Amino acid sequence: MSAPAPLPASDSTPAAPVPGAARHSWLEDAQALFTASLFISLGFGLLSQAHLLSGGTAGLALLLTRLTPFTFGQLFVALNLPFFWLAVRQMGWAFTLKTFAAIGAVSLGADRLHLVLAFSRVEPLYAAVMGGSSIGVGLLILFRHQACLGGLNVLAIWLQERRGLRAGLFQLVVDALVVVASLFVVPLATIVLSVIGSVALNMVLAVNHRPGRYLGT
């Protein structure tokens, strides 16, 4: 099988380690996972407060909170569990353990955000831009420490490596399906604002997540 094409810089996937780059210590990784989880849980908290959605596994979890009695955190963990072994096989134990630690921290942080922060009023447009940007910053930190938010990101990488299907295309199709499903549950205005949030998130990654710019692993 021919080598897969490289992932676009804006994909929600971490870049491969750069040969010869200085490695992060376990303490640096732990601090990064903690900080990233704070940014991401705040971002999802803003989106949830404004009743907005997102893409990928997180978007599906946000959508299901409207249809089930479960919280975002519970659904996010449950949706990611089937991908655990695939992550181990595809990315290795170190990547998988850091990724699932981040998933657990984000889920806990999002569900417990109300204990430390109360929203009395949030403009939906601000929630979309700030929420998406916060998630983007958190993902950028995770990527630089060889982790991600698991789920469909891992499946996208596996499909590209084993089946030759571009990860970016797969994620785009999944996000489109989430949007289509959302049309039956939320107003069109909510979809538009959610897309704005996704654009804000991906702009953070597109501008900052580029091969060769960061050499830590």
C-alpha cells in the first residue's frame, strides 16, 4: 500500500514528532493536559450555555444531551470508549493514555464548571467565537504534547492509514452528518452560530498548528 498523504494542518489531529526534537518531561505533559482541559471544558461550557453545537465526537455528545438525560461529560466518555483499543494499536500507549486522561479531565471539567463559574447572560455569537477559540487553544496544547480528544480523530487516522481515506475528508463528512442531524433538533440560527464556532476553532489550528513551527514532542 502506498504511503498515505499527509494530514492538512487544520485537521484535528496531532502532528508527528519531529526527529531530534527535545522531548517533554512527564511533568510538562501533566501540566499541559491540565491546562488544555481547562481551556476545552470552558469552551464547551460556553457552547452548552448558548445551546450551540460542535463537530466530531464532542458535537455528537452535545447533540445527545438534548435527547437523553445524560450529561455532556458522561456521553463524551461513553462515545470515546469504543476507540480505546484502536488508539492503542494506531498511536501507541503513551498517546492513548494522555488522550484518555484529557478526555476524562475535559468531561469532568465541563460537567463541574457550574460549581466554579456561573453564567447569567452570554451572547450566542460571543459564546460561539470564544468557545470555539478556547477549544482550539486547548487542542493546540494537546497536539504539541502528542495527545488529542480521541474518538473520531483516532478513527480518521486509522482509516487514512489502513484504507487510504483522507482523515480531513472523513471528519468533514462526520461533521456534516452531525449538522444534518441537528437540523431536526435545533433551529437553523443555532446551526449557523455553531458553524461560526467551528470556524473559530479551526482558524486557531490552521494558523498555529503547522509542521516545523514547534519542535517539542
